[in-house]
Amino acid sequence: MKTETVDKQMEQKRNWVTHPTKRNLLIILTVWTIGISLLVISTTDLFTESFFNKKYILIYAMMIMSTWTTSKVTLNYFKTRRTDDNKY
């Protein structure tokens, strides 16, 4: 009886971050690429200024955090894909 409850709880905790599908991954990678590109373009003022400037620390933090999240989702996709392949 306890294992059924645990299984139900695990099924409810599945979301697009912990168990992304191929479609989720493609959407996240596309949004991340567009977002990072727009941030770089805006900080460099269409490539007329240097990218490495102290006044853009918050934007650098946003880039690092979004890259971290995107990499975690990508790793989770490959982990779940590998475990799903082993089930069959």
C-alpha cells in the first residue's frame, strides 16, 4: 500500500523541468538562444560597445542563471530518455 502512494506522488511531481519531452527541450533551447542573443545585442548596443563592462553585472547573472537552468533541463532530458530506453 505504501509503494502505491509513493508511485502516485512521484507521478505528480513530474514536470517539464524534471522530465522534459523532446518538444519541451526544443522550445527551451530556442527560447534560451533567442534570449541570450537579445541580451548580448542589447548590452553591446548592436555590437558598438564592449561586452565586458562592469555595469552589466545583472545581465551577466541572468545569462549565467538561464544557461544553468537550460543545461539542467537538457541533462534531465537525456537522463530520462536513457532510463526510458532501458525500460523496453
